[in-house]
Amino acid sequence: MTACGLAFPKVGFAASEKPEPQWRQLLTEPFSGKQDDIFFIDRRVGWYGNGKGRIFKTEDGGDSWRKVLDQPGTFVRALGFANADVGIMGNVGTDYFPGVTDEQPIYRTTDGGLHWSPVTAIDGPKPKGICAIDVLKTPYINSGLLDWRTTIRAGGRVGGPAFLMTSHDLGESWTSVDMSAHTSMILDVKFLDQHVGFIAGASNADVEQSHAIVLRTADGGKSWRRVFETQRPWEITWKLSFPTDRTGFVTIQSYNPDKTVDQRFIGKSIDGGETWLEIPLIRDPAWNELGIGFLDESHGWVGGIPGGLETVDGGRSWNTTTLGRAINKFRILRDGNGTTVYAIGKDVFRLDLDK
């Protein structure tokens, strides 16, 4: 499939009259529900996937896309790339969503997504499915030259069980750890460096009894402790965003059928994830939080159903945005020429910024 992105009209503005950047919906293959992940290695080359078992690739910043995988029965839940060639895809697995028949939790590509192969080199218990992939690159000195170590982690899943996998060879082989002693689900994984990392989880596989939780490690995943837990039932955490090593945010989903329980919250930390506070987001029993992405400590977005919200004061106040329905993941790309934010849900959006 090939499509062209929507173009802005060419209108001149004085510097003081230049309009605020706006989210731009990219032309992609129509999808009826929520699409889960999008990943870019730079501001132009990226991939997105969805529950139909399809992955699409762009090399022009999303102005056009081509389908590189069409595998019915697979639910593309998570994507991560180490470079332009090597990437990982996480499948949510069977016995949760209807129509998902693929029991293979993780796939790997070595040609930029054109071909995908199941990964079978897993030391430890095989996960039921994957919901999150984190790619961490850390600098080191290699024979007198600056080089980068890549650590890839994959965790899942929604509804349980909870397993965390780690790879140090670009996803060719993995070690898998049962995380059920710490969390009943893994919904997101984020490492800030070789030592400090976080898991968005749930206290119980039965959502009626579950509290939203965040786990933190300070030793690269050897040990974990619970640093955040809500006290309301029917809740799980969903996605994490750390614009700095000190400031972090997490979305909190509520599935409480009681419509009088209408306040929605996010979690926020300003001390590197050691402690967290709940911040009011919106009062609406029909609102369901999904993705979250922050440019810095102040400016960020929360995606959800039915729409999106934006803050410019670190979450103290929120306004609706032109983001579409069910935004599940934000990806922020920076280079010397500016910043681009990609967002995926029912549709794919792009925001181009000067900073």
C-alpha cells in the first residue's frame, strides 16, 4: 500500500504571526480499532503494526507507507529496532483477543522489516505474549573508540502472565524471567540506563481486584520493588514516559463499571521514580487512558478514548487536542534540525517542532 501524507498550505507568516504547530494525520490503511505501536530509528525511517498482523514501513517520515508484513492470526503489539536493519516484534499471544492464533511471542528481522522470523532461542520460560519492547543504547569505549551497547527488553502481557525477557545480542537470543512475584501483568517497560528501569503493571490478573502499580529496579533487573500502587480496584497502569531521568509519568486505566467513579488520574514522579503522586487528569467515566508522551517536564500528551489531552504545565492542567481516537503510543525523535513526534491509535499522527 502506498499513500501520500496531507500537506500544509503554503502561507507566509511574519515571525510573530507564525501559527502553532499542529498534529497532522498521515494517510494510512484504514483500521477500525486501536493500533498499538510505532517505532522510528530517526525522523524519517519507521514502522507501525496492528492487530491484523500487519506491519508498515516508511522512509519519508510517514508521507508514504508500504506493507512489509501481512500475517493474519498474529497481533502486532510491540515494536523495537536496534538499527535500520535489526528489529523485534512482539505478538500479544493467544487466549486473550479473538482471532489471535499465533502462539509465538516474539519475531526478529535483519533486513529492515521485509522479512520476519520467530525467535526460538529463549533461555527460561516462554512468555505467553509480549506487550512492550524497550531498546536501550549505552555508550562505552571499544578499543579506543566510542561504541554503543544495545540491550533489548520485552515484557508481557495484558491479562497475565508476567514475563520479562532480555537480549544482549540484538534480539538473536533471550533470557526470560517469571515476574509473577512482583506483578500480574507487564504493560510497559522503560530503562533509563544500564541500572535503573521501570515496569508498568497490575497487582492482580483479575482486573476487578487489581491496583495499578509501577516497579523499579536499580541493578539492571536483578531485583525489583514496588514504588507506586493505587488503592482503587479495577485499575492497571498502561504506558510510561520519562522526559528526563528525574521526571516520569504513567497512565492509569480504570475499568470500574460504577459510573460515579469518574475521576481519572496519571502518576508522576520528580525524583527518578523513587516516589509517585497521582495527578487528576479528567473527570469522565467514559474516558479510558492509553498512551503518554512528554517532550520535557512540562509539555506532554495523553492519548485515550475518545480523544487526546495536552498539558504545558507538567500535568497541573489539561486541554483537548486535535489528536485522534485511542492514541496508544508516542515516539519522540530529535536531531539537529528539530523534533518530530509520532502518535498511533486508530490513525497515525505526526507533529513537527522546531525545538
